[in-house]
Amino acid sequence: MDLYEVSPEAVEDLLNIQEFVSADSPAAANRVVEEFFSAFEHLVAWPRSGHSRSDLTDKPVLF
């Protein structure tokens, strides 16, 4: 059971990324998308993982 939802806008972004990378390597394109979903699953298990980047933003986000 998935514990996250990917917005329609994010799905569109993922498809665009996959299409762009696929122009050079379809296999790499599939790996990139798989890595995104692995990252989503990691964030479900560890939602506060990451680190702050005060050099990039003063907003309370993690990278």
C-alpha cells in the first residue's frame, strides 16, 4: 500500500523527465523514474531526513 500520493502535476513532470532522458537512453530514463519513486518511499519511511541549506533558502525545507 502506497503511503504517498503523486500529484497530477508531478506525474506530468516525471513523464517529461523520462521522455527527455529517453532521447539518449531509454534504460537510463526508466532508472531515473525508479530512483524518484525510491526516494518517495524513503521519505515515507523517514519524513524528516535530509539537511537544511541556508545558503539556498531561508524556508524550513530539507534537501
